[in-house]
Amino acid sequence: PIYVLALLNFVITRLVYGYLLPYAETKKTDLGGAFWVSQLHNVYIGVVIYCLLMTGVLYSRAATIGPMLIAAPSLGYVLLSWRRFDSALA
């Protein structure tokens, strides 16, 4: 029956992954903090560029200026958040 094959599959899978999991990643020196902060700065730069581009797209494609005025404050929020992020690390 199918349940015997399923049980056999789960048992074999448990044995294989139970053996492989401890050896999946070797020990390395910990430099994650500096790289993490650098990556977050890059993410903030990307979000600022995205906000600028989307505000420009809304300005050029919308029939009125309203959608651009709704989207524009997001740039201020991103810049404020980025400043707060930098001050928390200083």
C-alpha cells in the first residue's frame, strides 16, 4: 500500500537530512555585522532611487498632479528613516 512507501520515504529522508544538516555549512569567522550594515545602506540608496523614479513616473503619466503629490512624501519618510538608521549606528 501507499502508506508503507510514504513511511519508508519519510524514514529515509529523515536519516539522510539528519546526517547532512550538521555538515551543510562550515564554521567561518564572523564578519556579518559590517557586511549587513553595508547592505542596508545599499538598500536605502535603492529605495531612494525607486521613490524618485516612481514620483517622476506618476508626474509624467498621470492626468493631474495629485498622484505625484501623494507619492512624493514617501521620499521624505525614506530619508528620515535612513538618517535614523545612521544615527543608531553612530
